[in-house]
Amino acid sequence: MILSPSLLSADIGRLEQELQALEQAGVRWVHWDVMDGHFVPNITFGQHVIGMMRKRSRLFFDVHLMIEDPDRYLGAFRDAGADMLTVHAEACPHLQRTLTEIRRLGMKAGAALNPATPLSFLEYVADDLDMALLMSVNPGFGGQKFLPITYERIRRFRVLFGERHVPVEIDGGVTPENALDLLDAGAEILVSGSSFFNGTPYAERRLAFEKC
Ligand code: DX5
Ligand code: ZN
């Protein structure tokens, strides 16, 4: 299992220290939620902030673009130091081309689906994907309630993809309490914002998820 704490819930004013503390706590991935105020109602940070932090952190940067027309920014996020770049299928009319371009730029390519989007959106891009992100809330905010239909979506995704192994990441409302059921259903990467950053020391929190 890979845990990817979402920096949306971290202390953004102390990002450098937060990244150091996460690394010291044994965390390997961090999740960056990029929002543009169009694809989702909220606005967060962009390539500039990520690029500044790239110079200060060796963590794997798992960048989740919740933006319209992400094709315009693929190069900018590569230059900023994203390791994995995930675009929303709903925002990409030429998804196969977008995923191919992300890989050509040297990043891992992820595609995200909102809770209401059919899984078949990804059926014909299996070979172009390094990860599928299944949203377990409607994107835009941290701290929302987990949608239980997610379990069924993960299981169906596994059936749909059969032999083709595409790691599934779950994002939204993930806690140590539902982590085991998510892993049992077939998820491999768990994003956690508000539950991870709940005031507990990070090493302890990491163990709570890993021991679930
Ligand atoms: C939601 C974001 C999530 C969010 C998760 O739009 O994509 O990554 O930070 O936060 P929690 O874990 O609080 O639901
Ligand atoms: Zn996210």
C-alpha cells in the first residue's frame, strides 16, 4: 500500500517544514491538489509553488490536476518537478493523446474519474496509464464524506481491466477505518488529507494507515 498525504490539509504556510517532517516520518509520496476555480469550485496552488518545493524535497510528487484544459500545462508541471501527473478524464477530450504526452515528457501518467463518471472512460487507455484515480468524493474540497459506492467501483474496475494491472488510487474521505476495505476491494494507493493531518505526529499517523 502506498499512502499519499494530501498537502491541501497541511500547514501551507510552512510547506517546506511539512515536507521535511513527512519525509522523516517515513512517508514516500505526497499528493498535490491543483484546483483552478473552473473544473472545481476551489482554487489552490499551481506549478510555481510545486517547483519551489521540488528544490526542497525528495518525496514522490503525486500531482492531481483538477483543472480545465490540462494540456496547456503539462510541460509546466514537468518543469516544476511532478513525478506523476494525473488529469481528469472529464477535462480531456483527447485523453489518449494527453496521457501519451505526459509519459513523453518523462512523468508517470494518471487519469482521474469523478464519482459519477463511468469506469469505461478508461477502458481503451489501459496501456497508456500508470495509475487510475477513482474519486471517492466530488473533488474540490478536503474533509468531505466518503462515498461508499467507491468499493463497488474499485471491484468493477478490477473486473473491467482483468489481466491488465493498473494501480488504483482512492482520493476523498479516506481514513484508517476504511483503508482496509479499500485495499481489500483492490486499491493500492490511498490519498488522505484531513484524516492524516489530524494533529497526530506523522509517523504515528502513517502507521495507523499502514497497520489498518
Ligand atoms: C479533493 C481532493 C483530495 C482531498 C482529500 O478534491 O482531490 O485530494 O485533499 O481530502 P480528504 O482526505 O480530507 O477528503
Ligand atoms: Zn486529490
